[in-house]
Amino acid sequence: MSTQTTYHITGMTCGHCVQAVTTEISALPGVMAVDVDLAAGTALVTSDSVLPIDEVRHAVDEAGYELAGIDG
């Protein structure tokens, strides 16, 4: 069974931003899909279980952006 969580990310302004965030979050264990919406400033993450928020925050930080919130 998979879970979907929406993360709000600040600082993204272009396609490169989308790619950087997608790459970093996709590398987390258990992540099956990442759909970043630049206009909304969100990343919809499908994973095999709930991801530890600290790991997601670190991945977003590594991409150069800030995790601003979470839904789901």
C-alpha cells in the first residue's frame, strides 16, 4: 500500500528547480514517484510508507530550497 503526501516548498522559480527537488526527493528510500508543481510550489510524493519529515527536509535543503509545510 502506498501513501501520497504533498510538501510545500519555497524558493523554486524554474525548471531546474523542479529537477533538483525531484532528484533529491526521489533518492529517499521508499519513494516511488515525485510530481513537482512549480506554479503551486508543491511536491506530491508517492512512497511505500510515510517518510520521516527530517529526511524530506534534508533532501529539499540539499536541492537548495526550503520545506515550508506538509499536507497529508
